[in-house]
Amino acid sequence: MASERQHRLAIVEFGRLLHGNGFVAATDGNLSVRLDENRLLVTPTYMSKGRMKPSDLVIVDLDGNRLEGKRNVSSEIGMHLLIYRLRPDVQGIVHAHPPTATGFAASGLDLNQPLVCEVVVGLGEIPLARYGTPGTPELARALEPLIPTHDALLMANHGVVTYGSTLENAYMKMETVEHFAHIALVAHLLGRAQPLGEKEVEKLWAVRHSYNSAGKCTPDTLVRRR
């Protein structure tokens, strides 16, 4: 099991990757890890994710109350608390605004079509949650129906949230979402998008299941997106 210091270093590292890859700008985005059954380690508000130090991070309880740290916790803490509550398997969460995927979200488009086999295996589908004002219960209500069955969500006119068994796993899912958004955009611009067929999706779903992927969307939902 990783120590608190290791978790702090990991959040700083993946925050720098988010910023360096252009997935966040200015003070956008937030990350968190589950330290234990009662505490979370979260990024602070109003701070560039590319310039954080381990000491800048904040420890909160499962009600979002600050337990340790000098800075104020991210305004999106409610979203993190909801995901950890609904998904006991989740140990790390990443929220960012990767440009292409966020462009889909701002256009009212999901990323559910089974266009790339690796994405079907790794994420299943990437649905679009309706708009909710950031940092409010309205956003939590918009996300709540989708969290138990998916590992990555587009948020209308907002961005992307991914979560997984580790912070690294959650970050890799964010990279996958943005990479797939690029591919989907090119396929649609070419006007020749060719979604995978039902049998192919079922085979990939079997592979996904064998990898013990956390999300529980079914192959039927993917086939219906063709």
C-alpha cells in the first residue's frame, strides 16, 4: 500500500502531466486519491496543476471537511465525494478539460460509438452527462446515474472526469478519452466512420470482463450506438 507521501508525489506528478499535455489551463482541473476509508487527499483550489508541491495538497474527510492542509480544497470536492461513495473500488479521480473531448461535450455529443477496439476494452463507452453548475449539487445529480456503470464521463459544457483503481489508472483513462476524441473527430470529418459490429463488440466485451474493468456498461449499450 502506498504511503501518504507517495500519494502526494503522485498527485503532483499527474497534475504536471495534465498541465503539460494541455488537458488543463490556468487553475483548471482537480485530482484526488483515497488515503483510507475515512480520508481523501485532494488538490487545492485556485492553483495551477502544473506548479503544485506535495505540501499544497489538502486532506479531507468523507463530508469534505478539511482535516489537514493550509489551502482551501477544490470547489469540485462534491463530485469526488460522490464518486468515492458510489464506487468503493475507486482509489483515484482525475477531472480535466482536454480540448477535443471537451469540444464533444460542449457540442452535446457523447463518445459512445465503438470505433476503436482498445477503447471498448478499456472504457466500454463514454457517455455525456447533462449540464450541472460546477461545484454544486446540480452537477452531482447529473453525474449520479452514470457513475456506477462507467469509468469515464463527459460533462456537458464542462469537461471530463475519469476514475480508477489507482490515480495512474484514472490519469491513463483521461489520456485515452482525449486520444479517442481525436480519432472520432477525424472519422466524422472524413464522413466514413465505421463502428464495430455486434459480434466484434461482444468479443471485446469478453476481453474487458476478463481484465476486471470496473465499469459495468453492457455490450448491448455499445451496439445500440452504431
